Amino acid sequence: MIKILKENERIDDLQINNYKIIQNKKGFCFGIDSVILANFACDIKNNANVVDLGTGTGIIGFLLLAKKNIKKITGIEIQEEVADMANRSIELNNLKNKFNIINCDVKNILKYIPRDSCDVVISNPPYKKINTGRKSCDEKNLISRHEVMADIFDFIKASKEILKDKGTLYLVHRPERLSDIMYALKTNKIEPKKIQFVYSKINSEEAKLVLIKAVKNGGQFSKVIAPLYIYKENGEYTDDILKIYNK
């Protein structure tokens, strides 16, 4: 058996399709935002060609493959060490024929992905602008959380370049960045079609996350669907979240 783990790494059971994922306990591990985004994108059509921009450890790709009949997923990840970890998770799950990782910058996407070739782009990009919020002293965490290497405009521009006409972008981000996101979408002729706000609890005053489905060269019509609540008042997950986790 190959040695698939490195120092400080562990194998976590995703509890779906017997899939497992390698994560570094001292690095950036996936959170509920990636899980919610993968569920939000479950209206992806069968046999879609999907690109995950900023794939990290590959969590969104694994969840989509478990839930949908995807033709191929390509994960784009700028951090070499994280990309290597995702590749080893793919090998661990015997998914080389369905999932591959490219270690590159989203700003150079056309060197690796042909223009107008993808049915779907999905992304959980860094949320915070440079010089805002609490910074991690760990470089991997800093790049994962802050727009150090690429900003939201770079991610949406890359999406426009590789999406087919009427191709779909699924995105999760922070609501305080909504004006930046909408500007970037409009500038790149990707029209927001469905928006869902995610709240920690029912009585929360502010949304924690925003989920956006947008279509390249789509018509100018958007809808905001019912909010998603993560926790009940007693701190337990809501029924909606348990359903997403298949529990």
C-alpha cells in the first residue's frame, strides 16, 4: 500500500459514498460553507463538465461526485502542497478517471482550460480583502482566507473565460462583499439568477453567507429564495442542515 499521508495529515470520512478526504490538522480544513455550496449546486445537469476554482482539498468535487452524475471535475488550486493533498485524496477514492487537480493560478486559467469549454464553474474563494480581518500566521490559511493571490474579480473573470454560453457559476461568499460580487458578475456578463442567504440561527440579525447561482449571458431576472438556517436555538443543526449532511 502506498504511503498516502504526510506529517500532520489525517484521513476524514465524508460519510457519503464511502469517500474519504486527506486534511492537514495544522492547515485550513474545509467548513460548512463548502458543504452548503455543493448542495446548492445539486441542480447541475447530468454529464456536466465542471471546474472548481480554488478547490483546496477537493471537498466540493468529492461531494458533487457523490451526489450527481458528473462527467468530469477539474480542481484549480494555486498552493502546491494543498493541490498534492487533493490529488492523494483522489487516488485514495479511486476517482482519477473523474476528478483531476491542476496546480495553477486562476488568473492563468486559459493556459490549462480551453475558453468556452465548461458547463459549470463552482467556487468557494477567499472571502476577505487584503489588510482586513484577523490574519493567520500560517501562509496556507492566509491564502485560503484572504485575497492574497487573487480577488473575487479574478475568480469571476476566470469563470467567464472558461464557461460555455449559458454556462452556470455557483458561488459562496460573505454578504458584506455582495456589491463587489454583483459588480464583477455584471462586468463579466454573468447574470445572477438565484440567491440564498445563510443565517447562523433564525433570530440572527445578519446573514453569515450568501449563495449565488449565475448564468453567463443569461437574462436579467433574479430571485431570492428562502433563507437557510444552520442552527436551532439549542445549538443543534436544523433539519435542513441535517438533510444536507444526509443525517
